[in-house]
Amino acid sequence: MTMSETGKTLIRGAKVLGGEVRDVLIDGETVVEVGTGIEAGGATVVEAAGRILLPGLVDLHTHLREPGREDSETVLTGTRAAASGGYTAVFAMANTFPVADTAGVVEQVWRLGREHGYCDVRPIGAVTVGLEGRKLAELGAMHDSAAAVTVFSDDGKCVDDAVIMRRALEYVKAFGGVVAQHAQEPRLTEGAQMNEGVVSAELGLGGWPAVAEESIIARDVLLAEHVGSRVHICHLSTAGSVEIVRWAKSRGIDVTAEVTPHHLLLTDELVRTYDPVYKVNPPLRTERDVTALREALADGTIDIVATDHAPHPHEDKDCEWAAAAMGMVGLETALSVVQHTMVDTGLLTWEGVADRMSFAPARIGRAEGHGRPVSSGEPANLTLLDPAYRGTVDPAGFASRSRNTPYGGRELPGRVTHTFLRGRATLMDGKLA
Amino acid sequence: MKRHLISAADLTRDDAVLILDTAEEMARVADRPIKKLPALRGRTVVNLFFEDSTRTRISFEAAEKRLSADVINFAAKGSSVSKGESLKDTAQTLEAMGVDAVVIRHGASGAPYRLATSGWIDAAVVNAGDGTHQHPTQSLLDAFTLRRRLVGRDAGLGRDLAGRRVTIVGDILHSRVARSNVDLLHTLGAEVTLVAPPTLLPVGVGNWPCEVSYDLDAALPKSDAVMMLRVQRERMNAAFFPTEREYARRYGLDGDRMAKMPEHAIVMHPGPMVRGMEITAEVADSARCTAVEQVAGGVHTRMAVLYLLLGGNEPAVSHARTEETK
């Protein structure tokens, strides 16, 4: 990357949060001026006419796979993918090998993120030892570590024991933590391969019923209310879940929820191809669910978009459906999918996108320095995108080590051109720095 | 005809009638002293069975041998994953040996579809049963038996099953036979009714082209054929029904129930039968039960499928891979 002599960068003529056209001057790690007609001086100039400037995106749900599955992703390749997608902070899920259930593991992941410098890595700690759902992990120790963990999740598995869930919700209040629940009733989803409904009946694939998600969410919002804790629901996927969260919020329960880009776009009809690239957990649902999720994201019932970026090596997808791994990569296509499903449809403004993909996730995860307004004196964590761009997704061009995207060959709008992490360009003209 | 036979839903009415008519021709060959045709001489067919199924494998093998094909049996115990080798590698290994068709039985729904569409191999793929998805040759042999019995061996030629009422009873949820039969019998114009306890019907069955009932006694007088499906005893451990006896009482076919069927109506079973569970010995051994006939029809039908898919009346074409290297 080319740095100016002065260490300054001037982003000229971008629409800030999709609104007013402004020049934004970065000096060192900070935004020092937002205005019009700012003199470049010795600054590196980024001509941004027609582009949208957003606060750096924050992903509350990323699988970086390191330690343990470096064949699918590492902290380095995952954070490079994040920078490519416009992210300046990612929360790394705990289901690694070993599981991130001790201060040692979370510190290792946090440190790797710092060393590589593409994006801040905020490790998520496991709720229970080994994700086994029996015994609380040392949540306090993880919070007190250098990684300063605030989000705890057994994601990939549900904390299905009601008592363990209750205790976890209570315990993390002592340090402002939040439990992020992967809502999946295990008995109702034994052998589950796809959404249970019309398509699973025809294809003869084991059903993953909506009620398995909804019953856990209903229980957990009531538990959160009872003990006065906040709870976060991972990857909400059904219309019924939306109704429960809407009800809980109307009751004043401190619940937040996320939706993935793929659940905003894809349906279980795609499973008819038996191509495991569409195999994901929770599974792709129906058109009716997609519509409900979009509306809920628009009206704020669902607080954020989170990628659930889940890299898998090719051999784990190049097989029969039942043998395939669940999950999709998402960091490098998330913003395009959100533009396609929410902005281009008129459901959400760019200001709304900034909220759902930066302000709100940073707030839920307590990611300091992220999700801040684009104004003078704020940390220069910024994302610049060209919304007019139209292109076909080419998995071969991904920075991620894995290629398991459901969008290969699909035309999606928008392209992130620049990402700035504390004033330093991690992505410059679409190229990683 | 398409290149592959993956699902009964892929067959048009004319495809299906052509297969049934061809199967009748094959049946005439079976009546001759020498039961063999030279149609697939020089062609190699592999029976790739990832699940144990001696009955189906032997039926395909008999069909292939009567058409003079070279037959390779490949029994891959367990899943491709537990075995260590992927389905892709297994299939490519076999194709490298010069296989023209792969008859595949697999525990995973969709495995034959993947094999046919993923670009892994060029050979024709015949689905011999995949998971709880499809078993298209079973539905064809059932339709063959139905047409013979309800329309007539010679009178049936060129005709479908328009207006015939077929009731399928048992574990619909886990049955690839039921799915294939609903698709094919509907295509052939028959009226299908599924009867099962609600626990053994899939969510989404309402979209299938058939009627659904929980009441076997009500369905019997309105049936030209009743197809009993095997019900595995282990299902009661997962609370699909309380006990074997209760299942037999409510959904089993015994002599008294059989008497409620119209006189011309037949009892079918894809086998293996669990006597005392879904069917009593009295019914299984009665003249109205076509289980053994279905087995014979299976060989004729599978001969017809292989003959039509592999273009048995044309000279053997060279393998696609070989052509590329020319």
C-alpha cells in the first residue's frame, strides 16, 4: 500500500452513510475532519465520487477455524477475507480445536489477530467446557484475559440444558457479558439435514423443523426476563422466531438477534440440487421465512446481520449431501447480499445498513472503537463501497482459504473498494494491503 | 429416455408406458428355453451397493446377465466416509475400468443424483434406492404388476393405470418405495391414497399428488390394490407408535380386513415382509398377494430400463472418456 508522506488520507466526495457528499480526512488512526472542499495537502487521496462511506463493518459471528482446522481457514486468511468484505472487527466463534473455553485459547486467537493486523479479532468464549453443555467454562477468566471476552457462545451446539443456560445468563452479568445462543433443540433435530417441509418430504432428507429453533428462543427470552439478563440469538432463520423476538422486545426483554445474509436470500428449494454448498445450519428455509426475516431486519426486530462465515475444505462439500459439512463462507459477499436483498429492494437505507452491520453489532459485543459515527475525533475504522458495481461472484478470487460459497456464478451488486482499520488501509482499490 | 434413471418423478407417462411395454417383451424372453438376449454384449455394468440389499442386487444382476452385459458387483460396506474413500473417488475408480452404467444403492438421499450431475463420471446412473428418497425401479415393477393384474398382460400394452385406485399403507415417512410409487402411479393416472399413523407421514405430504388417510378400514373397500410397506420394529423405540401389537391392530392387513377389499383387488408388498406386523401369514400366502410376482416382474422391468438407457438395440458406442483422447 502507498502511504502518504504525511500519514494522512483524504476520502474525497463519498456519500457518508449514503447521505450527504463529504470529504473525510484521516490523520494517523483518527478521523480529523469531515466537510466539503478539504485541501489534500500531502494526504493520499481516494477519489470516492458515487461511493458510499460506512463505519467499518463488525461481524458478531465468524468462524476463523484456528486453532485446529487450519486447512479450512486461519486467523490470517479469515481476517484478510474480512478486510476484503469491508469488516474492521470480527468475533471469532469458540468451536475450534481445542475449544476456546480457556483464557489461553482466547488470548492466542486475539494475539494472532493483532499480529496480522487486517481486522480486530474479538474471540468469543465457550459457555460450557468443550461445548458439551454440562459445566460452565471459566467465563470470568476469559473476560479478564487480554482478549477481554464479552460474548459467550457454544455456537454449533445449543446450550439446551435450561439450568446451565439460566446460570450462564446470570453469571455474565457480573462483567457485562452476553450469551449468544445457537437455538436448536437437539432431540427435535436428530439426523436433521434440511428444513422440514414440502421439499424435505420430497427429497427424503431428515427434517430440521422451525419449532426446534423457536422453542429454544421462547424459553431463552423468558429465562432472560426472569433473571434480568440480556441474551443474543444467533442466526434467526424462521418467521416464527421473528414473532417471538418481536413479542419479547415489546415486553421489554433485553434480547438481540442476528440474521445471516444467506437466510435473507436463499430458500430450501435450492436443496433440490443435492449440492452440499447449500447445506447450512440452521438450514435454508422457505420464501415466507425469507420475507419475514427481511421485514424484521428492516423494522429492527432483528438487530444485526452476522455472517456465520463457516469455511470448509473442498472435500467436505464435494460429496453426497448427508456426508457433507454444514456451513457457508460469507465475509466477502455479505455486504453485496445485504445491498441486493435490503437496499435495492427499498427495505433499508444505507444508514440502516450502517446500523445493522456496524453500530448495533459493536454495541452488542462491546467492541470499543468500532461502530462509531463517521465524524471528527472518531477512530478511522471505515468501509468504502461502490454500489453501482455489478459482478459475478468468483470463488477463486476469495481471500478466504475456503470456497464454499452458495453464490458462485451469481450476479450480486456492490463492491467494497477500501477498508480502513484505525486509519490504515487494509483494502485499497479492491486489493488487500 | 434420459441418460439416467434417478427419480420416478423424472419419467413422463410415455416413458413409463414404454418401459412397461418393453418389460413385457423381456418377460416373453423369460418364457423361452434360452432366457438370454445379446443386447448389452460388450457393455459393463457395475452394481455399486453402499447398503446391503441382496434382493435388489440379485434382481439387477439377473437382469444384466440376461442382457449379456458384463457385471461387476461392488459392495462398499458402510458409508463412503466411514470407509475412508469418498463416493467421488469410488465412482471414478470404477469408471476408469471402463464402466458403461452404474447401478447405485446408497444410504444417503440424493447420492445417485450427485453421481449423475456433479461431473464426476460419464457413465449412465441407475438409482437402485437412495436413503429415504427414491427407488424408481421398484415403482416401475409395481406398476408392471398392477397393469398386468388390473388391465391385463396383452390388453395392458400401450396403456397406463388411469382410474385405478392404489392404497399404500405403512411407514411412508422413511419409505423411498412410497415416494417413487406416488410419483409414478400419479403419472400413470392412478389414484393413490396413503394410509399411516400421523407419525409415519412426512410433514409436507399435503403437497403430494395423492390422498392421505389415517383410517385403513375406510380405504380398503375403495382400493383396487393395497400395497403394504414393511415397518421396522425399531421405529417404536423412537415413539413412532407404541407397540408392535397396536400397530398391527390399527394398520396391519389380516384376513378380515382383506375381506373388505373388492373381489378383484390385489395385495402387494415390496418385501421383505414382516409377517405378523404389517401383514399376516394368511394374507401373505393368499392368491391375492402378488409379492412373488413382483419379484419376477422386477427382473423384466430392470432389463427394460437397462436396455432403454444403454440403447441396447444400437451398436456399443465407445466410452466418452476414450473419445476425448482421440
